[in-house]
Amino acid sequence: MNHAIVRKAEETILKHATTLRRKRTQCLFRDDYGVLDRTRWDQEVEYFVTSVVLPAIGTARIEAPVYADIAGLVEHIAGEQPDSITDYSWEQLPEMNPEQFEAFCAEILRRQGWDIRLTKRSGDQGIDIVAQRGGITVVFQCKMYTGPVGNKAVQEVHAGKGFLGADIAVVVSTAEFTPSARELANALDVILLHYSQLEQFDKILFGRRTKPEK
């Protein structure tokens, strides 16, 4: 193993650690059979090594064992969890696109112990995230809006809940919800959350489920 090359590669990987963590969460998902699909993530690692790392260390080609070491280092650093979710990228929220926002929401849920699947763009039935734990399945729609979120998001996530046979439906948004959306959510038993509440999702969910009926 060429230690000098790997050390140089590590410097570049660390510079992009936050993006790699986000990308890893975005690209890895479990299919409908529960099998972990690494295809998109493996492609992302290959792209990152060949397009970012190799130019940074001043070479166009490396031997297979060295590539394996660098790819393993990418996996290790991308798989590390930041010390706090706030440090992870709250401050980067304005720079995120919708897919990155979904991945970030998924990471927050994953750190609370949920088994997460980010849905594919096609055939998601209005669902962005499927979270499972302890026999409970929760579906999420994530909205990066600047204006209030209306009824459509509530209707879509409720329909997705039924389609996937989930127990709970949630809309997470960067903006507020319209009064009619709140009224409809209450009628359909859909949870509406501002993204800043997601870190407290367990407390909100299980507190809600244990309230005595009136």
C-alpha cells in the first residue's frame, strides 16, 4: 500500500466529509425486501475518488489495492456520525436541494434508532422516507418550501400511508402549514412538523400515542 498516496487522499476526503455523509444517507436504501442496495453509493464513491481525490493528489491512475484502500477510507469517514446534528448541517440548510433535505431528515431519524429507507423518485406515492422500528412504520413527506404548505402534502402522505400499509403519516416542512392543512391533518390523523422539531420526533410520537383518549 502506498501510504503517502492514502494520506494525501485522506486530507481531501476529510475536506468533503459533511457532503459524503449526506450523500451516503441519500444513496443507501433498503428495497421492499429489506435488502440494502449499495448501487448508487458505490457509484458515488467511484465518482468521488476518480473526479475529486485523484486530481487532488496529482495522479490520474492508481493500482487496484490502493483504490480499495482509498474507497474504504471514504466509506469509513462517510459512515462516521458527527458529534451533534446541529454541527452536521443545520447551518447548511439554505444550501440544500430537496433531495439533500430528505437525506438530512432521514439522518436525524436514523440517529434516533429508526431503520430508514429513502424512496426512489419514481413510484414513491408521495412518500420520501419510510422509517421502521419496533413494529411501527412511519412514512414522511419532506417539503422545502418558503411559503405555507397546503392540503396537497397532507393528502399525498395520507394516501402514501394507505398504499404502503404504514401506521403513521408525517409531513416535515421548512415552512409553516396553512390553517386548512392543519384542519385536514387533524381529520386524517397526519402529524405536521417543522423541521426543527424532528430531533424530538420520538418524544412527539410516543407522547402522542400514550395520551389518554377523551
